[in-house]
Amino acid sequence: MENPQDGSPADLLEILEDAASALDRRSRERLAAGIEALLDENRGLSARAARAELERDAILAAAGRQGIVYDAGGGVITAGPGEEDRIARALLGRNGVSLRDSGGEPVPPDDLPGRRALRGERLSSCRYAVHDPDGEELHVVVSASPVVMNGAVSGAVVTWQDVTDAEQTRRRLADANTLLEGLFENLGDIVGVQLPDRTILRYNRAGYEMLGMTPEEVEGRKCYDLIGRTGPCSVCATELAVASKKREVVEKFVPELGRYLECRSSPILDEKGEVAFIVEQLYDVTDRRRAEDELRESEATARALLNAPSEIIALLDREGRLIEINETTTQRFARSREDLLGRSLFQLFPADEAAAYAAHLKEAVASGRPARFEDAWKGRLYDIVLYPAADERGNVIRVAAIARDVTGKKRGEDALRKRTHDLNERVKELSILYEISRIIERRSETSLDEVFLEVARVLSTGWQYPEDTVARITVHGCRFATERFAETPWRQASPIVVLGETVGMVEICYLHERPERDEGPFLAEERALLDTVARRLGSMMERFQAWDSLEKSESQFREIMQQSFDMIYTCYHEGGIAYISPAVTRVLGYAPDEIIGRRCRDFVVPSSLPAWEEGRAKISCGEPVEGLEIEFRRKDGSVTCLELNESPIVRDRSVIGVHVVGRDITDRKQNEHLRQQAFEQIERNIEQFAVLGDHIRQPLQVILGMTELIDDGAATGRIREQVDRINSYILQLDRGWVESRQVREFLRRHELA
């Protein structure tokens, strides 16, 4: 044996026995004792290896898992709890027991977890069903990992956990949820689930039918938005329930639906006692409320009809006696209701006026048709109408007298005509402002020159004499005028100011002389209109300049983001990822469109979730996060490690999202891992060199000492020759140990280990 490192303890024993053939009995006994000690130590190492296997099985059992260990050729080194277990047979592809995927399809032999791990794949918590034609179907969660030594797969480890009971419980729960969903959907009453801020999560079928909307149209909107309102109801059962954390009931009329609803809001509290959801039940009580309202209305209709109007209203019999009157009548005649009821209407007027009233009453009773006339009384003008009321046979039994004071109306008609012209002028000015606003808002569709031309054209139609009005807008020396424009003595002008600097002028001219008004021939309102238009134009130019600068800045920023080698994305708490750079395709294998709207957490490997949540907690507190190393799942199923630098997005003092820059450090992590493995191997080699050298030197010293006691020179020379031979091997081990230490110190000195 040229090198003792390549041999076993038995080989070493053979060399020593060859050397001991010339020794005496005592020397051979001592040599045998030393060799036996070496063999005992070797047996101790074997016992520790067996104990390590038992400890491994105990750890798997404590975790509720079992395992299979393969060698590099696919042979089974060990399988627990036994290769005859149904699950083990399925994972090994034996005895007709098949492994089926989540879709129920049998897993081909080459796709068994162990085979995939031997090909270098890593499987984490994959769900399978174990199908045995003669037994009950089992459900398992399987993980598999390759064992890599010196860059090559030297074996594989597969662990599994029986989750049959959990799967059956999940299915029973799904059946129960289906039953509850059916009950919820088929309730006759309207039932909805919403957040405390009134955001609708869902309704049952009755709710969607009442609204005439689909679930997609309803979900995520506010309850008041669904009926066309911009804000919540003044009295809201949900608001009361959130405040009291108890069930609240509110009954109200919803004019948008034309129905009376009884709203019952029941809060659902979370583990902290805060309101997490609101279950709202709506009952249509329209028929009941309308019946109640009709009853009350029938009792108060007559009184309301009499007292509500400002006119004098009285109910007379055929002879003109007062049967019922309103409050206005008592006020106008300055008498109490009791004093007037039963009295003849004609007693309240002078004789000549009473005769005229009697004639009109007689005419209405005889013809059965209303009689209308005007009468002046105490300096006021009244429009009086007598409405006859007949019974079922057509006989007039009552007459309703209505006297409307039209004095103000007559005076108002004159004032109305006087102000109609001014009002039309103001409407025209508002129309001009609206049209100019519309032109400015269409800036993206037209050039700035076209905007100024259109504003000048529209502006000329807003003055008192549009047929004689011309307009011109001057900006930075450029003129935009209407046809026939000419400067005349009858001129108005207002400067256009942009960022404190006058850049132009808006001018209005009459081509011919007009009557003098507030400012020459112009009205004060026209001056205000001209100044407003000039200010709007200045604001428009400031806004357009800002837009141009913003677009240029956004374009530069977008170009930087698109060309970045790192993955850059923006994520909001409510809407998920809003933007992600094209580098995501290189890093994770997804196109940007496949990521938008999803949550970053969906791509995080489970083992990295604690670190991920710790980063989220810092972001929620408004703190930036640097150097966060997280493993992400790529589109092809592989895992990549990213170093994330995150900064919170704050709005109104609240964190609403996060900006993230992610750098792929997978290669760096793998290099660090390989470097650590190499250093650990060096440490083990150094330890083995030292132990092996000590274990061999001590017996050699004993053998060398024994030779001094032997008188046979030939035997002594042969023993010394063999001892020198073994000692040369030990010197080779010493040199390897020294070199290994030098390599280790070099790595430590240069921070490579």
C-alpha cells in the first residue's frame, strides 16, 4: 500500500503483522494490543454513524414526517417507516401503488419526487394522492432535495407527511361552505357584506337583482355609489354599528330606488375586538310604510291643503256659508277660525262687493263649472276662483273659493321684463366662459395657436353688440385676431400674465360708436369677463409649461427605469404592483403584464416569509429597508435570491405603498455557500491529518523501543526498515496538514472564509 490514506484499518493491520513476525511473544502481545485499540476506535466510529441514523429517523418522526434516502444511482439507502408502507411504495413506484398529482393523473416513474431530486430539482410541500386499488386513498405532502457533493448530485432525500385527515377535513369544510353559500344566495331578503368604510364585498342574488347589477359591477364600490350618490346617507346603520359595535336598525326612504327599506347592520369583530366586516340585511317595508303614510295623509290632507298655500282658501256651501277655512283666511280677515266658521261670506264685504260675489257663486253652482274673476280689496289685487264640488248624482253641494294675491306678481312682471335683458347678457357671458374652458381642455387635440384663435372668435360673441365686436389676442409678439379686426377708440384690453411676467394682451373693440355705459360703451360685467379670460389664458399657459416639463421628466425617468439592470417596482397596499421594470423578465421569468396587480408576497418562498414580514413591518412604520435578502419563486419553479432596498410611499402621513429596487444575488449566494463548504472540508482534513498521525506514531514508538530488546540483528534491521517506511508515510501526512493550515490561514486573512 503506497499511501495509508487510501487503505482501511485492516490493510494497516496487515502491514504491521508482516513487520511483527520477527518479534518475540511479549512484543507481539503489546503490538496486538495497540492494533486492537485502533480497531476498537474504528468500531466506535461505526457505532456513532449508526446512532446518527437513528437520531435522523427520530427527528423525522417528531416532525410528523417520514423519509427515503437515495444514492447517486437511484438505489434506496433507507426508507422509513419501511419500504412496505403504502406511501413509501408509491414514492418508490412499486407494487402497483400509484402516486397521483393534484389533477388526479398518475405520476410517471421518471417524475416521481426522488427521480426529480436526483436530477437536481428541489420540491417543497408538493401535494400528491396515493392510490391503491385495494385500499383507501391517502393524501401526502412531499418535499425532495438533491444531495450535492463536490458540485455533483450524490444522492437525494425525500420526506413526506400523511395529511389524509386534513384533506378530508378540508373537503368537508368545502361542502359546508357550499351549503352555506347556497343558503346565502337563496335568501329572499337582501343580504350584503361590506367593510366598515362601506366598501361592498358582495351581495346575495336578491341584492344584485334589486340593484340590477352584476357582482363585478358591485364589488369594491361604496354602497351609496351604487344608487348614484356621492356621499353616505345622513342616517346610516353601518356607521352606527361601527361606532357601537352592536347591531343597529334604521328605517328610511331611498328615493333612488323608490322604496322604504329597513336596514339592519350587524358588526363582525376581529380578535382585537375591532369591526372587521358589516353584514347588512335590507327588508323592503314599502307596502307597510305606504299604508301607514296613506292613513296619516288621509287624516291630514284637508288641513294641509288648506294651510300650506299662501292663498285665501275657504270651503262654502251652496248659500255661501263658511264650512272650512285655512290660516291665511283668518289672518287676512283678522278673525279667529271659530268666529268665521258658519258665517256667510257675503257678511264680510260691503254690500256692492257682496252682491258681485253672490252672483259669481250662483253662476258656479248653476253651471257646475269654475268661475274666475279679479277683485281689488284694501289696496291689493286678488285673482279669485270658485271651484264647484258635486256629489255622485252631479249636484253641486260645495264650492271651494281660492283668492290669490297677485299684486306682487303684477309688479314682478315688469321687473322681470326689465331684468331679462341683463340676465341674458350674464348667461351669454357664462356661455363664453364655458366655451373657452372647453377649448382649453381640448389643448391635447389642437395646437396652442389654434386655441388662441378659437378663444378670440368665441370672445367676440360675448359683448352687447356681437355683430359690431372684434377681438385680438397677442402672445409673445404673435397676434391671433378675428376677421375685420381694427383698433378703434372704443377699446378694452387686459394683460396676460404668466409666472408674474406679462407675455401678451387680450383686446376687444367696437367698430362703431355705442352708447356710454360703465366703461365707455362697455359694461362693468364685460370688464370682469375680459379680465377673467386673460387670467384663464395665463393659467393655461402656466399649466401647459408645467405639463411639458413634467412629460419630459417622466420620459427621462421612464427611460432610466426601463433600462435598469435591477428589478424596480412600485407596490400599493390596496391595488398590488402598479409598475415593474422589464428587468423582471430576466430576474423572475415573468413579463411585466403578468405581474401588474398581483402581490409581491405571492412570489416569496415560504422560508423567506419571516424576513419578508419583518421588512413589511418597518415599511408600515415609515422606515426604509436596505439589504433585505429574500428568495423568490421564478416562473419556471426555480428559486432566485434578491437583495431588496425599499422605501415607503407616504401620502397624508400614511404609508400607502412601497418603492423597491431588487438585485439578483443568486450567483453571489451560491459562491458564498461553495466557499463555506470548501473551508469546512479543509477544517475536517486538518483534523483527520492530526488524528491519524498521532494514532500511528504512538504504536511505532512502541515497536521501535521493543527492537532495542531483541538480540537478533537481522530481525532488528528488518523492523527498523518497516518503521522507517511507515514513518515516511506519516511525514507525508504532516506536510499535508501544514499545507492545509497555511491554506486555511490565507483564507481567513483575506476574509474568504
